[in-house]
Amino acid sequence: MAASISIDEIIAQDREMHPNERTLPWEETRDGITVVVEPKPHWAEDMRVFRLDAREYCRYAEWAAYGGRARFYGHIDTSGDDLMMKARAMIAREIADGLWS
């Protein structure tokens, strides 16, 4: 049975939600810096953003307020690209398992 929805369609549908209600990461660009926003887990105080091409992060509130001037901190094992690849792989597995139609 062929999948009737694509990974990009699922990501686009999630992006239509308010940021606090999204379940998948998304990209934002400000001041020439692209980050990936990690959705907020139920226990978190604030979302985090990870630089797309570096293992650095900051709080979403700081990113929203200061854009490219926000202070980023090193992260030992995650970049924005890593988050996007993991989300796409998860969706692909769910499509293959028939969870999306």
C-alpha cells in the first residue's frame, strides 16, 4: 500500500499550528542565522532553538527577542540539522508503519 501523504506535507500541516502547539521542529531565519526550533515538551519552561549548522542552542524566548544577537551555548551532541533529520526519520517510520494515510 502506497503512502498517501508525504513527510513534507506532514511537516507543513504541523507548521500551520501555533508554535506552542507544534509537535515537530521547524526552521526560522533572522539576521542571517538559521535555527531549528525544538517543540516544547510538556515539562519544559520554554522551547529551545538550535543553530542549523552548529551544536549550539538558546532559549526560544531569547531568540524571539534578539534574533541573531541571542546568546548561544555549546551543546555536546545536537544541532538543528540533527533535529530535522531525526524528525524526518521518525515520520518516515510512521508512514511505513501505516500510521499516516
